[in-house]
Amino acid sequence: MYLLYSLMLVAWGVLLLPAFLYKAWRRDKGFTGVPERLGRLPDSLRSDGRRTFWLHACSVGETLSLQPLVRELARQFPETRLVFSSITPTGRSVARERFSRYGNGNTFYFPVDLACIVGRVLDHIRPCIVIAVDTEIWPNLLHQACRRRIPVVLVNGRISDASYPGYRRGRFFLKKVLPQYRSLLMQSEQDAARMEALGAPREKTVVTGNMKFDAETIGEETGEVPAGDLKRYLGPADAGAPLIVAGSTHPGEEAVLFEVLLSLRRNADLQRTRLLVAPRHPERFDAVARLAVQNGLRVKRRSEDAGRNRDDAEVLLLDTMGELAAAYRYATAVFVGGTLTRHGGHSIMEPALCCKAIVVGPYMENFRAVLPEFFSNGAIRQVRAGEGDRESQIRQLSETFLELLRDPGKRDAMGAAARRAADRSRGAVRKTAAMIAAIIKEDGR
């Protein structure tokens, strides 16, 4: 079975090689991390005899969601070495920035999932546990870890509505793979039920909640973001210059939001309204900037702020990584991306922890478990127009933000309700860390 999987993986890689080469050429990034992806890790990652936790997150969002768990594990296991892997360059960059305090040279690219490669990585690092976040299922890594008696734990696990049908088609294979996890810690009862339907043993599947709900806002007190610098970039935050922060946006959403901004600025009392937009994927930064200009809007890019300061810009483009959580605290109101198009929505927890009024679109499947808590307390506003009805989306969003920007009392009430709902939804990190500690104790590691 594993041989067949490996052959399919190699064939898939060969088929995608031309696209990979073209993409690398277009982005002028070269072949980033090829030695590490082939299992050739630097000496800084070689086992030094200490107990080692290997934590893996696919990209930026998953890496950021690990932060509260990493802090808790570092607190409980202060002498343990923590190493981090990512698949994407941006994920690797964020991991290096956020987790370098836990050791020098402790980040690397996740290896290609072939037995000879992942086996070499496991022998180089010698972890006592592998912790993967979200839905990271790598059969050869699991198999090779089990052969070495290294437990693998899936944390913050989820199976989205979009991905579930695809997983179901691979049930026969997954029934052989999933039992090799020591534990599968899932976000919700629905996620756990889906994982069990795919072949995960019931006794290994536990609902611990969503760790993103435990993420503290990255603020001035942490030192992780130069708050004064970010504040200067955002400019005035007075009642006459409201700021809408649109986080983790996807293609199609920025066009709607730019129209909404133009609509709001036609009102005499909202002529200074500005929009900060943070596209979900870094490769779209330039395209979003061009789109704003095409709509007649002036743009100030965060990456160019030092040399090209535009205080008259209507659109602030947050084209850096890891600053969105801090930017939320300066918002007048917030729009959460991935909700006007069918992406299931991104985290509402960061703006909620900042006590902000939150607006989303109709597609919030990723947060189905906590939405009732937010809706019942009036902590969130949702426009109902789907992605096929752009005009209605523009109209409904314009009406919603018009009401919120003109009514600070309503905004404050929504923000306070959002914070209460967020606080009631927390606790996943504590449960997850306890499960990991129990495994370490059980194995005597």
C-alpha cells in the first residue's frame, strides 16, 4: 500500500514539475528549500540529546494558530527542544520570526513524503513526538514514525465541507493510515464524526475545540510587532477617519470591498473612510494594489511605507505577514475574508478579542460550531448575498458599514458581545496541551 502511494506521489510530482518550474520563474524565487524538502537538514536541527517536539504547520494561518500551544508547551516543558516545519515559504518565514526564541535555526521545510526522505529527517531530528496542525495527513511520515515508536498527534484537526467528499473517495486507504495516529484532536463534534467515518478509531478521536479561539492578539505588550511603526502606517484613527480592516481576503472580495469603500465615501460625514485590506495569499499583493488603482483609489503599501508615505491614501495594503492581528486593534469595524466567496471563512476570533464589530459574508462553514454563540449575543453581522450576486453584496455591505460607522454605541456593544462570545469559546489549547503531556508521560519520554 505504501509503495503504491509513493509511486503515485512521484508520478504526481513529475506531472506538476513544469507548473512548479514556471511558478518559480514567474515569482523569481528560485527553488526554495529543495535540500531541506529532500531531507538534507542543517546541523542546527540535528539531535543534541534533548527531548524534542517536532511541530508541523502547512502555511501562515496554521503556523500562527500554533502560537498559543507553543507558549503552553514551552511553559510545561521548559527544557524541551522545539523544531518547526512548514510547506510554504511564507509559512517558513512566519515560523522563523515567531518561534526563533525557542532555539536558533529551529525551522525547516517539510520533507517530501517518501519513506527514505522522512526517515532521514526523523533520524536527524530524533523527535519524541510529532505534532501536526489542521488536516495534515502524510502516510509515509506516519508509517516511519510508528516504526520508530514516535507518536504522531493531529491537533486542531478539521475536515471542511469542501474537502470531505475527496477524503471519502480515499476511505479505503485512510482506514489503513489514520489508526497510526496516537491521537486525533478535532475542532468540533462534526469534525470528529467525519474523521471516524474515514476510518479513525473512536478511542483515538477527541474533541478539544479550535485553538485559534485561544490566540491572544499580537499587541504592543508582546514586542512581536513594532506597534508604534504600525500605528504610524495606519495614520489617524479619529472619528472623522474611520478605518475598516478587511482581513484574509480572497479573489473577488477586494473588488466588492473597493466598491463599498467608494459608496461610503460619497457620504459627507464619511468622506475620510479608509480600507485596510490584507489579502490571504502574498502572491496576490501586487494584483490587489493594481485593482485598487483601477478603481480610482490611492494605495499605501505597508512594505513601502518607509520610503513612500502617502497620508492621502484611501486603501492601505497590508502586504506583510503576521501583522493582521495587531492591525485589528486599530479598526473602527472589521470584515473577515473568505466569506463572500466559497472558502468557509477565516478566523473571527482575533477581531473578537480586540472587541471589534465584525461583518462577514454568507460562507462561514469553518466556524459553524461557534457562530450560534456569536449570533445569539448580537456579536456579528452577516450579509446574505452569495458570490453570484455581487450587486447585492455591495449594497448589503454598504448599508451594514454605513450603520456601524455612524453608530459608535452599536459598534461598542457588538465588540463587547464579540469578546464575551470569544472568551466562552476558548480552552482548546489547555485541553490539547494536557493530551500531549499525557502521551509524553505515558511513553516515559
